Amino acid sequence: MFSQYVFERENVLTLSTDKGFVLYKFEDNHIAYISDIFVLKEYRNAHVAKNLADKVSELALKSGYKHLVGSVDVRTNNYETSIDVLKAYGMNEFKRIEYMIFFIKELK
């Protein structure tokens, strides 16, 4: 039901496993945007977030998208860890808007 809600409300797609989920959308400018990734605490540091991001990247590439973007809201708990995860995934900071930091990675 949650997947239907975010798709109807914001045109956001969802991939889910029993360990976590990712929310993403394909933008008009050939950018795949991951808005959220959540992994259950007991599965963190087990490559679950990487596997979810890899799946979004694969879908984006198949659809002709050239870049993957992720963001971090610095007002959230443990935002520093989120930044570290994005950097470890090969993403680079490219923009800051108020409380948001945006990261980008070229898809190949």
C-alpha cells in the first residue's frame, strides 16, 4: 500500500526486500533520483543499500538514464553516515540547497 501511495502522490517508485527499501524516480533530464533508502538496523553494513542502489542504477541504465543522484537532509539523525554511504558508493557532492546536500554519480 505504501508503494501505491508514494507513486500516486509523487510519482515515486519503490523497490523492497525483507531487509529494506529504496524510493526513487526517473526525472525528465535523464537523472535517476534516489530520494530514500532504508535498511533494517540488523542488516546495515551488509551491502543491502548498495544492492538496492545497484538495482535502481541497472533499471536507469536500461531506460537510457545517464546519472544517479542522491541527497541527504542534514536535519535528520545520523546524516553523516548517509553522506559516508553515498561517497562510498562513488557519488560526489555537487549542490547544496538549504538543508539538503545532493550527490551525483555517472552511470556506466
